[in-house]
Amino acid sequence: MEYKDLMPNLMIKDVNKTVDSYKNVLGFDILQTIPESWNFVFAIVNANGVLISFQEEKSVKDEYPQLNSFAQGGGITLYIHVTDVNELFEKIKIKEKIAK
């Protein structure tokens, strides 16, 4: 047995806005969406094998009702290794506000 990859599934408020940012700012490709056209409740994006899925909050809570008893919030840090972080920074700083 060997581990092959990891794809986090992140619960978010707006899949459309998130996918738009990952595609147009960070350069990810959209692999799959549900539904196939706009108003997504789920999406998978990819950049050179880095896979991330996004799922709308209500959809997650419908799938896992036990989450309804928890307050929304929390935090997560995702580290995506890149070959040239300065090049990426220069590319995205003109499109998005950089927090840190």
C-alpha cells in the first residue's frame, strides 16, 4: 500500500467566486463542477497535480448533518509548494489583495 495524493475538500460559502479566483488569479484548471454550468455547489480544481475541491456549506451540511450542530468557522492553512514564489507573487499581487 502506498499513499498517492491528497485532495482537501473545503467547505465554503461561494463556490463560484472561489473557483473564479483559483482559475483567473492562480491559474488553476477546473476539472469538475456540480452542476456543470454556473451556480456550482461543488468543484475540483487542479494545477500540476495539486488538487483542491470546494463544496458549498449547505451541501456539506446536507451530506453530513452532524455538522449542523457546530458553529461555522474554524481555520486551515494550506501550503502549496511552487517552483518560484516570487514569480507567483508578482503575478497575483495585481489581481488580489495580499494579506500576508
